[in-house]
Amino acid sequence: MEEIKIPDDIVAHVSDLLASGEDGFDVMKLRYLESEEDQHDDDLIDSITQEFTVTLKTLASKLDDKYGNHKFTSDLEDEPEEEEDDEFYVPGSYVSAVWEQEEFILYLAACQEDRECPIMLVVGVEY
């Protein structure tokens, strides 16, 4: 299995993603929940998600300098904000930072499709 590692320079990494000119995403951090017990341990999932959120916010602040202020969304807050119909949503995400530009949408997200799937921190772009 290929090692997954957060890029040393997130801005350069995003520039490379954008240079492809295609929709895509990269997994930067990954946590498998091996046992069924872990997959249903809400406290464990919450702690992993919080850890990933801290990393996401750190990376987002580095990207803000180049792409402007991001929109932060979280399903972890007690009272979720009312969503607008045209708001970009990263499927399966707990938290996300989104930069909507004229030509593309850039995003960072901590997500998990289902309890049996790994929790991931991803960076992606959609045109």
C-alpha cells in the first residue's frame, strides 16, 4: 500500500492539482477503523474527526493567502448553519473548507462515506 502523507507545501500541491485542468482529489491523511467495535465507537470517530479538523484548519490558513478566505462548514457543530441551495458540498464530509473561484472550486475536507470506510482528509478541485 502506498504511504499517504500530507504534502510539505500544500500551496504547491494544489497548484499541481489545478495544473491538470481536470476534476480530482488527493487523499492526504487516512485512518482505517479495523474492527467493527471501532467502526461503531462514536467517541473514537469524534476524536479522529477533531484531529483531522485541526489539520484541515491549519492547511486552509496556508491556502487562504493564495486563494482568499475559505468558507468553512461543519456537521460537528451543535447547531448547523442553514445551507444555501447553491452551496458546494463535499459528499460524506464532516467538515470542509471551500474556495469558490470563477474557474474552479477548491476544497479540503474530512470525510467518511460510511462507518466501514476509512476517515480521510482530502484536497480536491472541481471545474
